[in-house]
Amino acid sequence: MLTILITAALVATPNLKPATNTVCPVGGDKVSAKSQKVVVRGHEYYLCCPGCDKLLKANPDKYLEKDGTPKNAKK
């Protein structure tokens, strides 16, 4: 039974795009692989501080391009 539940959970999990940002999409501070992460629209993002997750989730269009790239990312 446990195997069936684990398999179902894996199948139900969407293809998550791992975090690659080096700057917090909200605060603009540097982030690293040890930073807090949040998932928004199937993408993971590193964040600089605990409050940034709520801001990003509440208004992703303010901080993210349509393709998921943070608006403050270096081009």
C-alpha cells in the first residue's frame, strides 16, 4: 500500500524547474544554494529573507517574467 501511495505522489508531482537565480527576485540581495526556496508556477526560486516568499506568492507578475525569469535577473 505504501508503495502505491509513493508512486502516486511521484506521478502527481509536476515537473519542477530547479532554482537557478543568484539574486532574490523580491529583495534583490544575493542568494545561494543554502538560501530559503519557494515554488511559484512550477519554478523554484531562492530567496534572501523569510518575508519574500509571501510577497512573491501574492504577486508573482510583479517579480517574474511570463517565462518565470526573475525581472531583476541580469540579462
